[in-house]
Amino acid sequence: MKKVLVVILGLMASPLWALSVSSTAAPANTAQPVATFAATAQSTVASVGTPGMTVSPVTTPSMDMTPSSPSQTPLTTPSLPKPPALSSTVLTPENTASTERFMFQFNVSAIPAVSSAAATQLGLGFGFDARISYAFDDFFSIGLESGFDTNPFNNNVLGAGSFGLPSGATASMTHIPVLVVFQIGMGDEGGPIQPYLILGAGMALDSYSLQNAAFPAGTTTSWANFEFDPGLGVAFVLNKGLNLFVQAKFAMDFDDNNSDNTGQMADTPIITIPVQMGLSFNL
């Protein structure tokens, strides 16, 4: 009987004991993964001790936050393109005035006579000239030049001298050169100041004009002579296509020196020194 009661009590106590165990047991481990920045995973061991029950160790997964993860690669600043390299313009012959070209120049002149008879009979003259040239470079050009020059006769020569003109008469000598002119530069290419040499040769068309009187019958008043004009000048470069120049020529007008009515003047040659200033342009 005693054994039967023990069995009955044991059967009755089993559900109660199981219920108490389930109510006192720790709930299942629900630990969430903890993110770490360690190079390797760490293990977290959770153990819950309850009467008659042991919970096995649970490994807590770790989240690898290293840049090797494609979805967690840190943003990088895009590299800027390199700026374009600076360039400089190199002067070439095409950018300078040293190429072949046409040139035009114009000048005004003051013209003193220096040969003996001319210096006695002629006063200070004036004139202008123009030239068109073909320049092969900055140092050499060839051109055609012409102009109009005039020198007045001194009044004392007209009245009391060989002319024998009445008082109040005036006269002048007109000179028209037609020359082929060579110009040779003597400076450094590209310099702001360019000295040069002139060599001109051609024809001089001379004539006398008279006012308030008349020449004696049969008097020759016009001549065509050979002329040779060496000279020196200097050009001041204003820009690539424009120069200001000053020059002087030793103009030699070779008249035939006849002493009768056909002669022009006692000098041979008639020498003047035109002092000229002007501008030259590239065409």
C-alpha cells in the first residue's frame, strides 16, 4: 500500500515539477549580433544556469565593417582633371615683317644747294617724294621713286647778274627726279632703330620758271640729265607695318655745263643735299 501511494504521489508531482521547471527556466538566448570593427569575429558565450538545465554556449556573430565589404566601401573624392598646359606663341618669320612685301613711302624735303654756282644762285628749296618698293626682307629693297622739288633763285642774281631781268621778276628751278633706288639695311633684324644705305640712279627733269618777266628768245629752260643719289638714313620702327624715317641724300644732277643759252648752270654736277623725313608702310 505504501508503494502504491508513492507511485500515485510521484505521478501527481511530475506535472507540477515540469511546470515549475518551465516557468523558472531562462528564455532562449535572443542576443542580437553586435557590430565590431575588429579584424576577426569575437565569440560571446551565454550560459544560463537553472536547476537541472544547462544552456550551451552561443556564438554571437560579428559584422565585418572593414572597407573590403563592397556595400560599405567609403566614398572617395573623384580626382580633378589636370589643367591644360600653358602654351606660348613662338614668333616665326610669318609673324614678323621680314617676309617679302611691297612698301610705299612718302617724305617731305628741305633742299640746300651746295655746289659753287648753285649755292650762289639758288636759295633753300623744298619738295616731296614718293617711292614704291619691293622688299625682299628687312635688309634689301628695290623701288621706283619720283617727286617734285623747287629752289628759288636769289633776287640779286636775277637783276644784276647774268640773267639781266627787270626788277620785280622772280624765278625758280624745278627738279623732278625719276630714280631706281636700292635700299640696304645695316642694323640688327627686329631692332627698333634701323640704319640703312641708299643708292639711287636715274633721270633728272629740270626746268626754269620765270614770273613778271620773259626769258630772252632762244633760251633753253628745260633739261633732262643723269642723276646719281647716294645717301644715308635711319628708320624708327613704330610697329610691324609702319616706320618713321629720316634720311639725307647727296643728289648729283649732271647737267652738260654749256655756257651759252642752252646751258643750265656753271656747275657740273649741280649738287644739293635733300634732308628728308617721312613714313613708310607695308602694303
